[in-house]
Amino acid sequence: MPEILGRRKDFPLVAVINYLRQIIDGKAERGNLDNAKRRISQLLDESIVANDEFKTATNIAAEPDSYGIKAWKQIDLSKLDIDKLKEEYHEAAYKNIEIADLREFISKKLAQMMANNITRIGFAQKLQQIIDKYNAGGSLTEDYFNDLVDFVENLKAEELRAKREGLSEKELEIFDLLKKENLTREEDQKVKLAAKSLLHRLYDEKPTVLLQDWHKDYQTQLQVKSVIQEILNNNLPETYDKPIYDLKCNVVFNHLFVQAANGGRAVA
């Protein structure tokens, strides 16, 4: 089978998943985080199957209002026409090329979405399973394509989730870090409020909390952690007992710490 199908046993997103899981679990080491960020970027780049010769062969079109595989560079799921994508595939003379382009589209979009929300590691795991199944001979080319299309539809729904939840992308990420299983509708709303309140206090209110390079000084670290604890204590549902509360405080703090160390948003 041609290499452009991405039949690789060492799919690099596995390493990204493991690292992001450590952040979510509050276990990520804080030393040498700049190197860790560069390594994640490198791994995500390596996960994308790129072959200019095959891209040229697909004769990529201009920018239509809606598109199928051939306009994959747009990475705009809201414009992706799934039916057209399927039509292009079934009419293509070289179906392996169509799959390669779809796989590249997915990899780029997934990298973008994971950069916006680290809790989306489940999508990387699912993609890994699809690829492993194909690599092991457990699915035919047609099934592989259909699995990738289903994956794209799930990504499309995920990209719209922030709007459905009434949150910004940043708020959705914090909400995902804070939520736990079996929340009632009322508790769900309280967790959303906690996410919104925390980000508002950290980035918008005075006195400023996230000072430039706050992560480099132990005292400013304590100040940030104290604000997190206060906001979450005031806003999280009562069903968040102390162990869960402590865990969520640490998870959010570690997430902000990694962001700051990796050159993320900081208020001067």
C-alpha cells in the first residue's frame, strides 16, 4: 500500500496524548517546558502525512463556499460538505490520494483544535484507533475512508460545542477541565459560571493576577493559586468534595502554569 496512506506504526500523536494527559491529571513536570512545547509541535507536524507530489496530482481547486477533500487547506469545518467529500472520493481515479488528503486535513485540524483545548485528547485517541485498525489489516480502504469521514463529522460537532454551551473557546477549555461525571443541569451551569468567573478574574479584573512571568516566581505562583482556590470554592457545586476540589484547583493551576511557561497569554 502506498506510503501516502499514512500506514505508520509510530503515530506521533500518542506522545502528545500522554503529555496532555499528564497536564490534565496535574502530573506534568514544570521543568524545561519550552522544550516540551517544541516537542509537541514537532510531533504534531510529524503526524501529518504530507507529499507535495500527491497534492499537485489532486489539482486542488480555488475557495468555494463549500468543499470536499480538494480544498483541505482551508481547515474550515463549517464549510466542509460531507456529501461532496464522499462524492469526490467515489468518483476519484486514485482513491489513495483522496484518503491521503483527507488524512492530512484531519491531522491539521485536530492539531489546531487540541491547541485550543487540551481536553480534546480523546479525539487523538480515536484517530489513533482508526489508523491502528487499518495498519493491522482490520479494515479495507473503503472502510478506512468511511471511518475518517465519521471522525470528521464528530470533529465538526466538537468545533460547534462552545457555541452550543454558550461559552468562548477559552471558557470551554476551563469548563472541560473542571467538570466531572454525572453533573445535573444545575451543577453543569454552576461549573460553567466557575469557568467564566475564573477567567474574568484572571485576565480582566484588577489587581492583575497573571503578571508577566508570574510562573517564574514562587510568591506570584501562590497568588495565582490562591485566586483559583477562592473562585472555585465560591462557584463550584457542593457535590465537589474536598478531594475533587483540590484536584480541580491543581489541574487548572498546572494548565495555566504550562501555558505561561510556553509563552501563552499573560497580562503585563
